[in-house]
Amino acid sequence: MSIDLALIWAVIIGFGVIMYVIMDGFDLGLGILYPFAPDEDSRDVMMNSVAPVWDGNETWLVLGGAGLLGAFPLVYSVFLPALYIGVFLMLAGLIFRGISFEFRFKSHKNRRWWNRAFFLGSAIAAFAQGAVVGAYIQGFAVEDFRYVGGALDWLTPFTVLTGLGLMAGYALLGATWLIMKSEGHVQQWAYAITPKLLLTVLAVFAIVSIWTPLVSPEVYSRWMDTFQLIWIFPVLALLCSGLVYRSVKRQDEGLPFVMALGIFLFTYLGLIASKWPVIVPPNYTIWDASSAPESQLFLLIGFLFVIPIVLAYTAWTYWVFRGKVKVGEGYH
């Protein structure tokens, strides 16, 4: 029996993407919420809550990108020309916020500028990621695995909406993370803004659901033809949304964050189900875009060693730095 290496790599890359979204999403979300924090002590707590883990979270972005290049190189020949500006904005935002992470704690005179840099870097990176997802949903102008569209074709009203929606979703993750990691007035502020963010996310979710069939008839057909199976994902996402609201009203600490992660997980699975097995819109599958089996196997052997190590040190880091972050305490 032959092994379907393209399918294995699709699962690995999909796992890497959702790990990045889950683990770096709340990090970016805290940056998006930064200007709205009640005071400077709150901003210290927000940044200190992710200081030990933020750079390790982005390991999954590197792994996903490297795996995609090695296993599906033809995807790069379409995605990069189509999304050069969006990808550049995302990377620039991540770099800028990384710099502000380090310099904010060391600067007193110009701290307010590093606060703004942290917010702008986080917001730009999150918006760019959401816009790229929207561009993937609406599809690209492709002929013979070659992008034939313009440099700004990815930027449409639909992708602007998905970009803003992901910003709101990341902010929701950030708020629920802060509920779990803070106490006192910082935690109460996070409790207060979470329902508003949840309502915003649900509103964008509804608009995107209505708009998507207009920009992608293939997605509409997929959802209507497999009604009994695929609709389990939005139902589960809505269930998680209800549990976020209920747990916040009950002043639970850990459950809001777990359920917010559930919203992202089931939305992500719904997106995969909408396109599977297409990896390059409109109709190129993972098997069309895959590299030679020998290349995939060689890369797979290395990844099978790396991924358990990354999972182990990530789990260890979160375990060591578990617990609350208090005002005046930190790791810098």
C-alpha cells in the first residue's frame, strides 16, 4: 500500500497553521487592545503575560512556511506574486512589534512611542493575515500555475472585512487570555470588553458567511451539497461563542479562553472543509501542487524529529510560566 505523502504534508502544514493562529493569536490580540488599556500598569501586565512565550509561538509560522515550500513549492509560485504586499505587511508588522517588545521595557522617555509601535505592528500583522485568508477564499487569477493578476487584486472590500474580522478575533483571544493571566482591575477590564469583542466577531462571521457565496460559488456549492456534514463546524463555533459569553458572566477564568480557542478551531476546520482538497484556487489540488515524493519524504523525516521537540519545549514553557501576572512583576 502506497503512502499518500501529499495528504500527510497537508495535515502537517494545516496543523502548523492552526497552532500558529491559536498560540500567536492572543499575543497579537493583546497588542491590538494596547491603546485601550486603562493605564500603564495594565499594559505592563499585558506584555509581561506573553513575554516568556511570544517569540516561541512564532516558531509555528516558520515551520508552516518551510513545510509549504518543501512539500508544495508550486503554491509559492502563485501565492507570493499574488500576495507580495500582504505577506510583506504581515512580516513587517511582526518584526516591528518584536522590536517594540524589547525596547519598551528599556525606554522610559519614549515608552509611549513603543506602545504605539506595539499596537501598530500587531494590528498590521493581524489585518494582513485576515486579508490573505480572504484572498484565498475569493481566489486568484491563475493560468498553468502562474499568477496573472495584479499586485493589488488581493485587496478588495471582502478581504478588508476578513482582515478587520481577524483583528477582532485576535482581540477576543487576547482579552480572554488576559482574564486567565491577570487579576484585579486589569482582569475586570478584560471581563468588560470580552462580550463586546464577541459580538463584533459574530457580526463579522455572519456578514462573511452571507458574502462568501457571492465571491466564491465553489464554496457555496460545497456548503449546500454537503449540508448534513459540513455545517457541524459553524454550529460548534456558535456553541463555543455561547459558552464564552456564559463563562464571562459567571466570572470564570480559564473557560473563556478555551472556548475562544474553540471558535477559531472550528472556523478554521470549516474553511478547510470549504476548499478541500483545493490548495490553489480555483481548482488546483494538493496533488497538483506537490513536490516529488522523494523530496517530501526527505523533508518529512526531519519534521518528524523537529515537531515533537517544539511541542515539548512549548508545553514546558507554558507550564513553567503558568499562573497570574501581577502589577510590578515581570520577566524583563
